[in-house]
Amino acid sequence: MVFFLSQFALMIVGAVVHILVDRSARRRTTGRVAELVLLWVLVPAGVFGILGGIGHVGPNAAEVAKEIGPDFVPGMFQWELGWNDIAVGILCVLTFLVRNRGGWLDAAVWALAVSYGGDLAGHISQYYIHDNHATNNAWAIPVEIYIVGVAVIAWAIHRKTTPRRESILGPNATRGVEEGVVAPTG
């Protein structure tokens, strides 16, 4: 439960504080707020995804499996899930770098939405169909709803309110054009 609640709290508090102290020229615009909220979902989800993935493939995999539910035992499902969590986690964490914001945000949001959306369906199924009320099954549900929902909504708002060139190439897309270094594309 602490794993999920700390992740949830970090995302919300981090986004609020970052929005309040943001010094960007675009601060407090809809697009910038959406971008910061999106980053505060992706990066912590990525870090916790990497940690969770290591738990699934590491030496404590048997303990992690038991915490998911009484019928779970270490196996290939856990091994595959662990490496998926690590891969999606790395992708999400790398959006932290400004130079990776462009298309990386798209890739990270949709990889996260598919991965966590599938996890969410599994956790809901375990909870309601199989009566699995284990802490690490039950608490995954609200956190995954928040992560997927907020990531997709913030991504859509960010994409709608950010100029196309900047949304594809990242926030520094026009810097070279303005300085005459890069020829504009038509």
C-alpha cells in the first residue's frame, strides 16, 4: 500500500509545486500546465515502474508474487511483467530530459496507457471475479486509473495547445531556425 500511496502523493504534490514555481515563459498556460502534469505522471510512474519491475525479476520475486495475491507464484508471467515494467519505466523517465519531450511524450504516454491499462484490467478482474483483495492488488486499481487517465488527458491537452513543430520536435524546436542555423521545413 505504501508503494502505491507514495507514488500517488509524489505525482500530485510534485505537479502542484512545479506549477507554482515554474519560471517558463509559458508558465501557467494550459499547455504548460498539461505538460508539467504529464511529466509528473510519467517520470514517477517510470521510477516506480523500474522499481516494481526489479521486484518482479529480482531475488525477492517470490515475496512480491505473494503480496499480489495468495494464488500467485513466481513464474514467466512475473518475469515478463517485470521486464515490461522496466522498459516502460525507462521510456517514461527519459521524458524528463527536455530534448526528449517531442515524440517521446507520445511514445511514453501510449506505452504507459497500454501497459498500465492492461494491468488495470487484470487487477480489476482479480479483485471482482477472483475475490483477490490482497493489498498490492487492490491498491493498484486507483493508482492505475489515475496514472492512465491523467496521462492521456494531459497528453491530449498538451498536444492540442502546443504548436505542432514544438510538439513534434520538443520545446527547443524553433531555436535553430530563429538563429539561422537550421533551415525551416515546409
